[in-house]
Amino acid sequence: MKTNNCLTAMTAHIVGWSLLLAASNECFGATVRQVLSGQPAVVVGLRAVNSLPAPSIIKFAITLPPRNPEQLDRLLENLYNPASGNYRQYLTPLEFAQNFGASEADYQALIQFAVTNGLQVAGTHSNRLVLDLAGTVTAIEHTFQVKMGVYQHPNEARTFYAPDVVPSVDASLKLTGLSISGLDNYSLPHPANLQTAPSNPVATATPNVGSGPGGTYMGRDFRLAYLPGGTTLNGSGQAIALLQFDGYYASDINAYVAAASLPVVPANILVNIPVNGGVASPSSNNIEVALDIEMAISMATNISKVYVYEAPNPTPWVTILSQMANDNLAKQISCSWGGGSANPNAAAEVIFKQMAAQGQSFFCASGDNDAYATTVSFPDDSPNVTMVGGTTLTTGIRGGTYVSETVWNTGTGTGTGGGVSTIYPIPYWQQGITSFSTNGGSTFARNVPDVALTADNVYLKYGNGLTERVRFSGPLIC
């Protein structure tokens, strides 16, 4: 009997509310809906203090699953295995899209679905994995069967907006495995690697051997420490891409280059690439953007281009990552930001794999919140990127060569991030180490960071004329 079948189905799926909803809808003649992944339930236990105004525009992204995911994993293992015939036979973005992107028909079906429901297409991606959308609160609530509310943040002195339930779409959209991000601003991307130190370093600063003011490290100090002997590895002919959620002041970069006597001409190498509308003017986190640029050109003194991808905060991670992958302008990508609304972010992990398939190396700071004790901010334990920690460096003389370094840690809860992932198993390239007893690592889970270098007592210019001595965890790229 159909009624008994319905009751049986509903009882069997009582622990999975999305499956229960589907079963009950079928039983009572309602339209079955597909629950979307990627949007965390951040409002559980919270009461809305207001409704988000109906005309408000929200930018967000929907991500389609890749085709042939197992084949992609096998390809990556071969691309990075020196014994494989496919070693370093990287794909172009077009080849990646043809083999692993969603089909053109599926991508167009998603676009048509969005337009039919009153949403605007804000951007398309050649990998056919990400679709950027914008819509009024009214259109979003109708399309995804949610109510967009304003809530008091439980941990920060601000309000945030978010849907009251997990978004879903009409199952008549014959696409499965869809993910959505950007419908809330509960967790904003933030600089993952920056702690300011006293702004006027004194002669007794430790270590006190850099060529900058008060013995801080700047400019060629990093090359003298890590690349002694006049190596020709100076970035010549190479490009770097920097992932940013803020802008910077060109005058600060010019002033740093002059103070450090670097050979680069910022106007010739810096290329700003707007994402999701770009950044109209720098805000408080311009210190992070300036630091990333200054460290990159200090190590790669002859770099050809520094592409600065600037996205407003918040912007879905998949939006900026996908553009960097599809542009494929640089084989070295640096990120000093963490956080966001999804952890783990399965859709972003696919983009990291696309970068790897194309020979792009993604370096990300491991953060400055000391050893991991709770859930790790995205993407700090991703197995598909290179995580970079921080050290305190000692050199022999002022502006001299390497002597030693130790982990950067203040002993007060602030220090380079690292630890063992509670989400990801140990990747194949970390396997084979017989003992982790010295560093407390794991033989079965992802270990972070992968590499580390100086992150203490570093001099920078930012804020349209300000200077600072900072501590951080993050990548210097050569």
C-alpha cells in the first residue's frame, strides 16, 4: 500500500532531515527539492533581529561537481610522480574543462534555471564548474526556499546576514551535487598570517641583524639568508599571482622598493586584476596586501609580473580561485588569507586540483593562532595546497647570512599555525616517514605546515605612508 510505503520511507530516513523532507514531499504530493551543500547552518540557536531588506542584492556562487573525479586524482598522482610517463605533462585550462569540467549542457541548464528564477548571471567560468550570480533577497528567498535574516554575531561585535535553513532547489533542475556559497557573511575571510609588533623597533630587537630599521628584515635580507652564493634564481621570466580580499597603495610599494634598493620597477610589474567587481579603495587590511607584494619582490627581485587579484570581502572563495586557475597567468600563487563560510570547502578543493593539474603551485599561510586546537580555518589543512609556517631567523651579521632558525612562537598563544588535521587523511606525499615522534606529527592524518621560513621582525610599508614591524606565517616566493 502506498501509505505504508511512505511511512516506511519516512521512518528509515528520520536521521537525515533532507532525505526525510524528500520522502514526505513525495508522499503528500509536494515538489521534491534538492538540498544544496556548501552553505553552513550558522544560525542554529540564534534568533533573527531583523529581516534583510527585500531589494538588497547579494552576490553568491553555485558550483557544479567535476566529471571523472577519480580519473582526476589518478592524473594528479602521475603528473607529480617522476617515474610516470605523464610526469609534469600539465593540462591547459581548456584541456581541464574538456576532461573534468561540467558539460556545456549542464552549465547552460544551470544558467537558464538562474535566469528563469529572476537571478542575474554575474560571471561565468571557462572550467564550467563555477557560476557567479547576483539576486535580490526576494529572488533568493523564492529560488532557494529560505528566509534571509539579520542576526547578532555570537562572537563578534557586528550583525550578519544568513538564510534560516539550508538552501534547496526544485528537483526539476536535473543537476545533482550542486554547492552554493556566499549567502551569508557570518565568517569573513581574514589575513591568516599577521601580527603587528611595536611600531618603533629598538636596537635590542631580537633578532637584531636585519638591514632594516632597528635590525628588522627587509629587501635582500631574505635572499642573503636563504639563497647565498649569488644564485641566478631571482624570478626572472616568472610571474606571481597574489590572492587578496583588499587593495593596496602603490605609493607604499614604491617607497619600500626605494628603501630596500630593489631593482624592480613597480609600475612595470604590478598588474591589478579585479574579481567580483574589484576593490574600489584599500581598507584596513591593505597591510596584508602590501606585505605580500613586498615579500614577493624581495625574494624574486627580477620577477616579470605580480598579478594582484583583488576581490571585495566577502567574495566566495570559489569565485576568486576559479578565476586564478582559468586565467593561468602564474605558476606560483600565494595566499595569506583564511576563513570564510565553508570548512571544509569541497568545491574549492576541486579548483585546487585544477591548479595542480595545470602546474600551478598554491602556497598558503598556516596562520598565527599557534597549534591547531579546534576546527581549522579554510584552507589551512587542505591536502591540495602547500602550507607555509613561520620561524624566527638568526643571521650572522647585520644583513648577513643564515645561522639558524626556530619556530616562531611568543609563548602567549600567538605563533605560527600548525598541527594535525581532523578532517583530511595523510596525503600520499607525506607518507613513508617512519617516525613523527620529534614533531608530534601523524602517520594517518594531514600534517601542517609543509615548509616554513622567517616570519618574525619583518619591516614593511603600508597604509599610504605608514611603517610597521610584523610577525607572520606565510609564503615568500622565489
